[in-house]
Amino acid sequence: MLSIAKLHHLSLARNVRIIQIFSFFIFLGLLWSLLYQPFQIIVIAGVMAFFTILYAVPVFSERRSLRGLPGLKIFVIAFVVTAVTILMPLALYELSFSRDVVLELFQRFCLILAVILPFEIRDLRYDMAQLGTMPQLLGVSATKFLGGILLGFALLPEFLKEETEMDYVLSLLIVILIIAGFLKRSSIRQSQYFASFWVEAIPVYWLIILLILQKLF
């Protein structure tokens, strides 16, 4: 099964060597940019890098990383993405940690979990049983239902915040509807670019939608 999984992931990126070289130069650029970052940004980036290493490298046993611990994979991904996209900008602009920030953290965490689910459904054919992914534990239909609940949890906090803007609320609502559509269409045998391109591009859709709405309001 492991060999099948490797072949599957190689089919998504045939020029693996090119990607590795490109990633190496990106890493060098990252190290150079750290020289110009505030200390708090470096600390947060370091902590998130630590979790990323634990996710990829088997440190708990010879074959177990955080990714290999049953049911934990998507929560680690959601935690890291949430922290990078909210805590780092918060630290960079020296903003206070408020009630709205807590709501935003919860909101983003739920949203990222929902976005990951189409990938989990796609990989159901290839993931080892001991990974304990949501589709493995719940089935495809129940996983989609869970995604709908998560999207509801992602939308609700926006109406509980002390400060919010109409353009952002509308952009969030549209993006949630887009994610819901992708969840509904997700299947074990999906097209090659369904998750790897269209679902992966959700942040790009969100940015474009937000920029358009900012022009309108």
C-alpha cells in the first residue's frame, strides 16, 4: 500500500526533482528574510517549523511522525495554517490579543479543517488504514456532513465579533459556499486536478473576491 501511495503522489508532481530544487532556493530566501523580521515573528515561525518537522519526520518511532498518529493529521495542518495566517500578522503589526482574535482563530481553524476534507476523501484509496483519517473513520458521506458543520462553525463567529466589515463578511460567505460545493462534489475517484488545483486555489479565490468587494463597498 505504501508503494501505491508513493506512486500516487508522484503522479501529482512528475518533476519531483525540479520541485525539490525550487523548494531549496525558497528555503534560502526564507533564511535571508529572517534577518529582517521582528523577534516575535521568528519565534512563531520557529514553533510552526518545529510542528512541520514533527509532521513530516518520524520522531515518535521508526515509522511514526505526527502525520502517522491516528486521526491527528488534519488537526496539525489546521493548527499550523491558522497560527501562520493569524498569529504572525498579529505579531507583525503589534496588535492586541482580543476577543475578536480568539473568534478569528476558531473560525480559521474550522475553515481549514473543512478545506482539507476533499483531499482526505481523494486519498482514501491510498492512505494506510492506521492513519485513521476522517473518511476512514466516518465514511465519505459523514465526512461531507462534518465538513458542512465545520463551515457553519466558521461562519457563526463572524456575527459575534465586535468589529467586522461587510466586504469581508460577504467574501467569507461566498468562499464558504464555494467550499461547500467542492465538498459536495468530492469523491474517491475525482479528477486529477479537482483537489490538487481547484480546491488548492481557494485562498486565491478568496483574495480575488475580497478585492472585488472592497471596490464595491
